[in-house]
Amino acid sequence: MIRPIAVEPRDGYCIWVRYSDGIEGEIDLSDMAGRGVFAAWNDRTFFETVCVAEGGAIVWGDDLDICPDALYMELTGKSVAEVMPGAQVAIENA
């Protein structure tokens, strides 16, 4: 399974992420900033605490995380079926 191995805050509401398969890039999260739980990012010091948790999630503190698979798909342009082939089978059998 492909997982993030490094993450760094960048200018604005951007983060840079590197994945275990070598894919890396910058993602702009400004469309989520200031909305709901993501209002916490308005505190720049908090935004800069971003890290990869032990289980592979991209997190800020104990209560705020973003799906690393969704970010991977955004970076690569791949679909759910390409990133998680087993998920497609589960959806079809639901």
C-alpha cells in the first residue's frame, strides 16, 4: 500500500507530500481553509504542525487529518480504481 512518508507545510495553505512510491508534490488546501474543522488552519503555527502519523495519515494535532489517498489521487490524477483496485470490487458488491 502506498503511504505518505514525509510532509512539510509550505506558503499559504499548501503542503508538500512525498509518498512511499517516490511520488511527491505540492498540494493547495486553500479551498478547505477556514471551513468547519479546517478553520484551525487560520492559526499559522497550528498549520505548520502538519506531520505523517504512525498509521500514515496526514495530521494536525490529535483531531484533524486528511485522507492521504485523496491527496495521492490529486497529485497523480489517478482514479480510485487505479489507487485502490479492491475498493472498486467492494463498491460493485455493495
